[in-house]
Amino acid sequence: MRTSGILLHISSLPSEYGIGTFGKEAYRFVDFLEKAGQTYWQILPIGITGYGDSPYQSFSSFAGNPYFIDLDLLSKDGLLEEEDYKDIDFGRDVEKTDYGKLYEKRYPLLRKAYKKFVAKKNAEYEAFLKENQSWIFDFALFMALKDENGGACWQAWETPLKKREKAALEAAKSRLADDIGFYCVTQFIFFKQWFALKEYANKKGIKIIGDVPIYVALDSADVWSNPKNFELDSALAPVNIAGCPPDAFSEDGQRWGNPLYNWKKMKQDGFSWWCERVAFSAKIFDVLRIDHFRGFEAYWSIPAKDDTAKNGKWVKGPGNALFSTLEKRLGKLPIIAEDLGFLTPGVKRLLKKTGFPGMKVLEFAFDPSGNSEYLPHNINKNSVAYIGTHDNEPALLWFESVSEMTRKFAKEYMSLTKEEGYNWGFVRTLLACPADTAIMQMQDLLGLSKGARMNTPSVVNENWTWRMRSECINDWLSRIIREKTDLYRRLPNKNGNV
């Protein structure tokens, strides 16, 4: 079955209110995907962004980002008035998110909506709390305590709270009851709006590919409430942290800072935390992209005291024991393995055992002196192919930045011409390749270059901010995409596709 889709994060959707939301522009984009003949909408993690505004550094691996709650929908539900938010400056640049202004302006509005919400009993809300009790109350208490401590990491809290002593927790629950309620209600509203959007997409034949980061942030409810699941010392400080070795992105490697899992303990309890996390993700998404798949075979362990990733070492991961347990507990799940980076024979064996499709990226293919596995003629059917991912440059920017030899090889291989447009040549090559699924970044369909990159690995500032203009969602573009999708037999419900 040959299918295709478009990668565009929620935050990058057009919006009058500073960042993409689950509102009318999201529904317009679903309609656009349907008209364009697409099967998938791929997004990035939807958790609350923490340090550096990265969706891969979230305060919870379960909770959703309140910034995505649509204000017009809150008004429609009677929780806000239009005059509450219509004249607020959430950021004047329609192509860039200003996270500082969002933090300052969004939460007071959500607090106002919360006050109206709790004025009436809501049976649906009570059911939500019961269904999500395994994580929601710890998360809400964690966020309330962060607010009380001026946003400080939980490791800087007073020892009784840091170590979750029962008396301290009970006192905090009583003292911060209203704040805890606020964070619970915002999660209820978040998921109510999300599931309405997902249902709309599914009815249109669009499946959501969601992102499951391999690691969680140190400053998260996950680590604070389950410290035994991680490599922490007696003072609850990380012993070793995650990252990756020196590579083409960084000569020092990447020091992500996430605490590493205590895989021995996790295996002993049947990977219960992972089973709960993946089951939750499978409920809110249709397909799961498992980030940094190679870390399950072996992961780069960096001493927490080090400033770079250079002195790390490879340590064996849980391997197929985790994935076979997930399958036994949850059934066969639709999973994409992000298997990019340094791939050993062990990683390839694990991928083959799981049967998951791996990822192929065209921008990694065109070393003129080699025969890369990412060259389209080498791509196998059980793959998901991309021009680039959120960590790569848009195609036009890549084309400008590579060596002359690489550019010459790419032009010859893909028959790129200015008349067609280099970005469309990339799209044509991607859609024509053997991979069962092809995912196009929206930036490449729009022919964007500088300023449209979503993330530059190892760089903290200016990431995750790119936004699309509203006029980019149009029938002219959807028609072109549909024609190319049809030409390479990727339309849904055609030529054996479902």
C-alpha cells in the first residue's frame, strides 16, 4: 500500500493568537490534506514545552500543551468572552512564535476560563479524572509546586517535597488545591479539543502520526513521581544522562541532559511504565513514531558531570524484550521507528525483529563518493521516506548549503531543474521512491528556505518557532499535491491502497 502525508506541527499552524491551536485553522488544514489526497498528518510531540521551548523537553510525557487550546472554542463553550482576548498582543510576527509572550499572556486567560468551568459540575470532567488518575494528579501537583517555587526544577525544592514525603505531599495538596484543579481542568479541555479534531481528521480519512520521544525531561512529573525508573543517586541527581556521540551535527556530540532509564528495574516490573505510556499514546494518535529507536538497542550514556557528550559510552538497552512485552500487553501497534544516526548491525537486527518500518531521509543520500542506503534506489518498501525531518533544513536551504559536488550529484540523480523548482524535484523523487509511505514537510511544499527550519540540533535559541501563513492553505496547492500523489499511486483507496 503506497501512501503519503505531510509533516506540520500544531504550533506551526496559522493563528491569530501567537501559535497554532486546535481551532479553525487546524480543521482547514485537515480539509486541505483531504483535498491533497493525503493519508497522514504527522506532528511533533504535543506535551508542555519546557527548557528551550522544545517539545522533546516536556514537563510530562502524558499532559498536553495548553498553548494549543483554542481561545475561540473556549468562547464558544462560554468559558471566555471575545473581548477577553481579541486585542491581546500574543506576538505580531505571523511567521514566528513568541513563547515569552505566550507564557505571559495565555495562562491568565486559561485561569479565567477555569473559574467559569468549575462554577458548574461536569460529569464528563469527573470521568476524565477517573480515566487518567494514574498520571493527572501527580502532574497537576507537580505543576502547582513548580509555580509555588518560582518555576524552579523539582530538584531545588525543599527535601520533603523533593523526596515526596507523605506529610509534605498531603499539606501541598491542601494548600494548592485550586492550582491543582486548574491544571487538571486545562488538561481536560486540551484533550476534549484534541479528540474532537482527531475525530474530524479520521472521518476525512486522515490518520495522525504522533511522536513519542524516547526520553523524558529531568524536570518532569515523570521523574519526580517515579524516581526509581531512572538512573538517579541517593540525592535524586542524575548519575548519567542521554545524548549522542559526535557526528555530522556536532563535533562534541549532543548532550541532551535527559536522565537515563533504570532498564533493569523496568524489566523487573514488566515495563509497566512504558506499557502505560505507549497505551496512552496509541489512544491519542493513530500511528506512533518512536523517537531515537537505536537507543533501545544501545544508548549513549554520558557522565552527568560532563559538559559535552564526548566522554560517553554505549550501553546495551532493553532490546526486543520491551517491544515483545508491549505487543503482548497492547497488541500489534502501528509504529514507525526513527532509526536515523549511527546504525550498528545490532540496531538493524532489532528493527528486523520488530518488523517496524524505519525512516529514510533524502537529504542524507547524496554523498557523491558513496552508495547511501538513503538513495531512492536503495530504499526498501517497509520504510517511511522523507526529504528531511524537523531536525533538517528545508530542501531549498539544504541545496544552497551543501558542497558543489553534492549539489551536482543531487541535480543529476533527481533531474532537478529551475523550471520545475528544486523543491518540487525533491517532492517528485520522494513520491516516486519504493517506500510504502512518503512524508513531505510543509516547508518543502511551500518552497521555503531560510527562516523556515524547525530545529537545529545542539542549538538552543530560535528553534520550534516557524509558523505557516493562513493563505498557504489553498486549493491551488492542494490540487498540485493531489496530482503528484496520484501520479505516483499514493492516493488513498486507489490502486489497492486503503
